[in-house]
Amino acid sequence: MLVLALDTATDAVAVGLLEVPPGRDGSPTVLGAEVRPGARQHGEQLMPAVLRVCAAAGHALADVDAVVCGAGPGPFTGLRVGLVTAAGLGDALGVPVYGVCSLDAVAAEVFGATEGAAASAAASGAAAAPCGATDGAAASGAAASGGATDGAAAVADPLLVVSDARRREVYWAAYDGRGRRVVGPAVGSPAEVASRVAELGVRRVAGPVAAAHAELFGLPEFPSAGAALAPTPAGLVAAAGAELGSGREPAPPRPYYLRRPDAVPPGERKRAVPAAEHQLAAAQHPPAAEHRLAAAQHPPAAAGHRPAAGHQLAAAAPRSAAARSTALAGGREREHGRGDLG
């Protein structure tokens, strides 16, 4: 089975093409892979990387039998790029799409390396015992090989995986000695995670930001300081597990956002005063339509009719022409009288 694996849940863009043997008999073969930094450039880098990997492996996209995609947790934009691309490819090619936790992919890579180290240690111990040696000699040989059994148990210690959640927080999950996720995925501050290290029982840490917080957690980074393991195509396929190639129709991949989105639909506009006061004001001051109705029922006075202020002006104005003539005549008589006296 030809499997295309991709992940954009971290700052890295991971793409790979793997040949998975039927029935998962044996380990998948990586035909081509790219894991490179792509912070805030996932959309520009993902599909070109897919085409390059397929071309380098000598396959076309039409040859792909399944798609495995990291479903986070991760920042909204980058995570959606990978999920939408995987869903689009699955729909266009008519192949199933499997979503896996991106932290599980890192853990699968770690425990895969652990199993490889244990197998190598066991093989070295067996080779150290000469052919035909007694049981006691074989036991002595195993002990002389550096305690392969003890070493294998040590590298299978419970694991903490952390990745960058921004906002001074991390995404994290805890795994037991067999690589099974027992807590998480979750999001929190590094200090909060550090306070739970003893409770979780983890003894090592891995992930893209493990180097930045290993000292705070009091844990060694796997496989070495500064490794900063990101999800790989091989880890993604390993995390898909037995479901891959089972023939069952997978559920649509669901992203592990772990946070509510910052962008939300606008709510009802806030009122400057409580609603009860608005209702009271409306009752005291009828709306414009009622004002217009009142104006229609009581038209303004006719042009010849003066308002109250006009009446006051008319009262202060001179009286009629007849009254003015009488007043003028009286004035003349008084003048003549003064003349006679002189």
C-alpha cells in the first residue's frame, strides 16, 4: 500500500511517501520524505513538497492508496492547511484519509527508536555468548554486554511530548512505557506541566520545544539535548496503527484545536442605558410617525390669522386711521388755545 503522510501542526512541514506492507507484516519503507521549517508558510510549502516527494519516489499522486494526516494539536491556520489538503486529496483520489494526533506521531517515532535500540542490544547480547556455551556462561555474557535487558527497560521509560502552542503555552501529552497515550492532549503553561511531572510519572521529554523546557521539567530530552523532534512521515504512519489498511472506512479527521477561536460572530450591540429606560422614554416621547399624525389632525392656522405673538404686536401698534385723525385734531385745538392766550 502506498501511503502519503503529511503534517502541518507544528512550525515544520512534514511530507512523506511510504510503502506499507500488506497486513503490516514488516516495517513501512520510506520512499521519500521532507521535513523542513515552514512557520506561517504551510499553505505555500505543502503542495509543492507533496509533488517533489512523489516525483523523487517515482510515483504520481494517482498511485496513492491512502493519506495519513496529523490532526494536531496545533495553531488554527497551520493545522487547517494540512487537514484541508488531506481531505481534498482524499476526495480527488478516492482514497481514505486517516487523522492522527501529531503528538502521537512524535511518541511513535521515539518508541520506534526505543524498540530498535532494544533489538540491537538483544542481538549484541546473543552474539556475545559463544555457540554451545552453558546457561551460566550465557548469563555471564549477557551481563558483560552492558546489561542489555536493563538498558532496554531504561530507554522504554514513560514519555512526555510537548509542542509550541504560542501565547507562552505548550501542547502536551503523556505516554506510558509502551507508547500508549495516557493523558492529553492538553494545553497549558510550561509551569503547569512541570508541576505535574511527578504525578504523570514521565522520565523523559521529546518534541519540537522540548529543549526549551527540559530544564524546567527536570527531564532529559530524547534522543539528545536539542533534538527538537517534530512529527515525521514514519511516525504518522506508525501512529495510524492497525487501522491503516484494515479496509474499514475511517471517520473524518477531527482537529485537536484545544482552544476556542479568537474570531467570533458579533453579538448584540450593547445599549448605553438599560432596556427599561428605553421603553419609558419611548412612552413619554412618541415616535416620529405619531408626531406626523398629530400634525395632520391639527393643521396650522390660516394665513390671515395671527398667532398669539402677533396679537401682542397688533395691540402695541397705532390704532385705526379715524382714531389717529381725532388725536391730531385735538392737538391742533390745544395749539390754537395757547396762541390766543399769548
